Amino acid sequence: MSLAPRLDLRQSQSLVMTPQLQQAIRLLALSNLEIETYIAEELEKNPLLDSRGEDELPGEREAAADGEQRESLADSGELLQQGAGTGEAALDVDLSSEAFHHDSAADSIGGLDGGLGLGATGPGGMGDDGPDFDSFSAGETTLADHLLIQAGAAVAGADAFIAAHLIDQIDDAGYITAPLLDIAGRLGAPLARVEAVLAIIQTFDPTGVGARSLCECLTLQAKEADRYDPCMAALIDNLDLLARGEMARLKRICRVDDEDMADMVRELRGYDPKPGLRFGGEAMQAVVPDIFIARRGAGWAVEINGATLPRVLVNRSYYTELASGPQDKASKGWLSDCLASANWLVKALDQRQRTIVKVAGEIVKQQEAFFLKGVAHLRPLTLRQVADAIEMHESTVSRVTSNKYLSCARGTFELKYFFTSAIASADGGDAVSAEAVKSAIRALIAAEDAKKILSDDTLVEMLKAKGFDIARRTVAKYRESMGIGSSVQRRRQKAIQGAG
């Protein structure tokens, strides 16, 4: 065998993804709001990109008008009948093309926003007059700030320092999380003095703040309401019995009759077990839908929410101005790269819109019964079924349905919601969706009699009578996933409610 060096020619096949194609695929998994952030970053880096909203750049009006005339699925209202869109190969962006598809009818006033008014906003989600700063409310006062203000008026000197440290150890629910002995050791203060300062903090608003346990929190509130008598103290000391619904034993311990016990439980239920949560909570962020669905005649209209997507255009007049000036080889290469990158981004965003609309349209087609009749008619659906129907890869459909929400007449749903496993039918008919089974379980438990709580075995029999062939362990799994307790837990809860 020769060990001398030599040259050989070999031919092989390999899959190579260009950086642009990789980025285009990553764009599919981003929501509209994430895309907005990404576009803002690209606008900072590329001087040839511009976002003007309705005020299009010179030289771009003809291209945009041509895109509108070629194909606007949302405007036609017959998306499901047309079956428009290209295959997965369209992600290989053609940088030589000049005409682009118009984003959607949501770019103009009167889209499918369901009365939300998003269609009338500008590219950044604001009206023509810019942001309404009067609508921005000041940040909410946090629990710590609220307590520090009260501490400033109640204590001074070294006690103020101890109070500030104790307040720093209070969590969002209003409970102090660190042992007082550890706090006293860190501060070098006597334990009795730390306890005295904590007692002052426990008189602050909201009542119950600074407690070290649930029992102490409820005790503080009972004292504030002047209801802390020996019977109430015994009830608070035996909350575990109340949780288990052992009312007879509680009555013996508290030495009260049925009427007094019902009154005490009613009083206890009026207290706040987490008093700190009313302060400093972050404002809930409303889900912004990425897609709008609306009934249009015999079909459905599927439309991208253009209110959250800036209109990105290539500033060709600025490119012409720069290209016509004096420049060296490096500057010329940099300008060409900027133009290619800008062209690619515009076309990649356009392809993303088409792909999302195509996937959403197929979901609406497969789950039309849900949009017409409700969750009980949700069909089993997999990513592969949608991928095969629209001739795309399953991974592409998975990316498209990630972190995206659909708004329709029945509410706002994540696209992943429509993909559920199949449950066999008891009568041999078509399989049903797991979500439909969960809905049936929820309805049966909501309608159960307080004196006749339904066990999982009973639920299995009732579901079979409705046509759902499901095992007991599956019923338990679905029940737990919906946060519904077992029959024993529900019986105790009903007993507590009846006592209150």
C-alpha cells in the first residue's frame, strides 16, 4: 500500500443551507411582535431599508401597486377555495425579482380585526397622529414602596433601618421569607427589637402583610376586623381540618354549633390569603393576534394582522444617490451587500406572510366545524396532516404555528391549540379530539350535584354514553391538566362552600 501523497477527485451530495435561507426559516418561528423587534434592528444596521407605513418611497409605489393587483388572498374572501401559495422551496429567496406581494388587507382601514381598530393604526400600531402619551398610565406602586412610605411615618433611626431590611424580605404575596433570627444576626440587632419592628410593619396596609405563615396572616386580618375570639383562633389553628372538610371535628374543637361554624367560615373566606398581590403586580399583557379569521359568504377570509408589522421598503433613491457618488472598491462592495440584504429581507418577510396565511388557511379548512359550532366539534389534527395538505415539510408547519395566535369570532387561540390527539369513538364512528373530550369532562363536572359527586369511573360511563371511548386513567389525566380536583377534593370543597 502506497503512502505517497496524491490528488483525487470525488463527487458527493450534501445539503447546504445558505445563511439567508437559515435566517428565513428562523423568521417563521417569530411572532409578529418579535418580527417588529427584528425589523427595528435591521433598520438600524442597513441604511437602504426604510419603514414609511402608508407614505411609500418614490419608485416603490408601482411595485406595491403591482403586488396588490397580482394576488391578495385576504381581499378575495375565498382563500380556502383558491388553495394559493407556493411550496417549501419558495424559502430559497430569488434576489433578482423586483415585484412583491402586498402584505394583506390589514394594512388598510377596515380589516378583519373584529372591531379592535388595529386596521386603522399605522405601521407601528399607532394612529396617524402618533402615540397618545396621555393614554400611558404611570407605573403602579410596588408593595415595597407602599410599605416604605408607611414605615417612614411610623419608625425612625435604627428601627427605620431594620424596617427597611424587613420590608426587603417580604415577597410579592406579602409574607416575610427569611427567619427573624437570621435577620437579627445579619443586622447585629437583638431579636426582640426585630420582632417589635415586625409587629409595627404588621399594622401597615394591606392588613396581613409581614406575616410568617398563612395562620398568622389570617389572624392579623381577624384581629383587624375584631373577630379574633377563642373560637376563631381555634378555627385558624386547624386550617388543615377545614381544607379536608372535617366540619364535625372542627365544631367540636371550636365548641360552636352549625350556625356559628357557617358564620366563621364565611368570615374566614372573606380574608385575603395573599394581601401583597394587590400591589406591584405587573400589568397583564394582552395577546396580540397574528392572524384574523372571519366568515365571508360560503368561505373564510384569513388575514395577517398588519397592524403589528412595519412596512419595510428598499430606499432605491438613496441607493442611486450613494452609487452615483465617488466610492472605492470597499465602499462599492458594502453598498451592494446592503442592497442585497435589504432585497432579501423584504422578500423573506413576504414569503413568511404567504406561508403563515397558507398554514392558517389549511387549519381553518380542517377545523371548520370548530369555527362554526364550537370546541365540541374540534377534530383530531396533526402537523403532518397539514404539511401533507399544503405540500410543505412538517418542521416548517411547526415553526409557523409556534408563538402565533389566531383571532376569530369564538376568541383568540394559539395555533398549536388546533392540533390535538385523537380519541376513539365508542360507537365506531370518527375519532374525536382530546380537547372535545376535555370540554365534555368540564361540562359534566360543572353540572354535578353537590350531594352526588362524580367519580372518575362514573365520568367514564357518562362519556361512553356520549360516544367517547376513553379509559379511567385518561379521564384522570385530562381532569388534572384542567386543574380540576378529584372527587374527594371536590366533595370537601362543596362541603366548605355549603358551610359558608
